[in-house]
Amino acid sequence: MGCAVCSHENPPGAKFCQQCGARLEIRCARCGSELPLSARFCHDCGLPAVDTTPATPEPRVYTPKHLAEKILTSRVALEAERKQVTVLFADVKGSMDLAEQLDPEA
């Protein structure tokens, strides 16, 4: 069974990927039956199969080794580092009135 996160080919019946640890099965939202990721419908109740578990891979899966080592060795410097960033907000009714009253540093 191929992993949806890292594409590693796992043996049949595996519940988690041997490479990245991602879940290889989903559970039916109605009855809780375990289903393979390829299932479109639950085999017990017929409900369309929807993956309710987040498929967020571990950072070590997609972070280059040299970059991970650099981050880990300079962790103290990075934790105290202050950066200027730009943030885009979508307007929710009345949010701009509230934002105008706040200090940008807050």
C-alpha cells in the first residue's frame, strides 16, 4: 500500500507508513470501521469515505538533513531571533475598526 504522504510502498495490512509514520487507513465517520485510503465508500454502512485524520507529515520527512542539523545546532539563536513579517488579513465584519485601535507591535 502506497503512503499518501511520502509515497513509500508499505506491506499489505500495514496501518502506519514504515518510512514517515503517517496513518495508512481511515475510519468511517459514521460507524468507525477501518478502511484503506483507497476506499471511496464504507464497506459496513455505505457512507462515503472521508479521511478525518490530518495528513500532516513529520517535518523530518521533508526537511533536508543539512538544514535540520543547522536548525537544531542553532536553536537558541533562532528562538530569540526577531523578524519583521507581513501578514494579510481577510476582513471580517468590523475587524478593521478593531485593528485600527491596536498597536502594530501588539
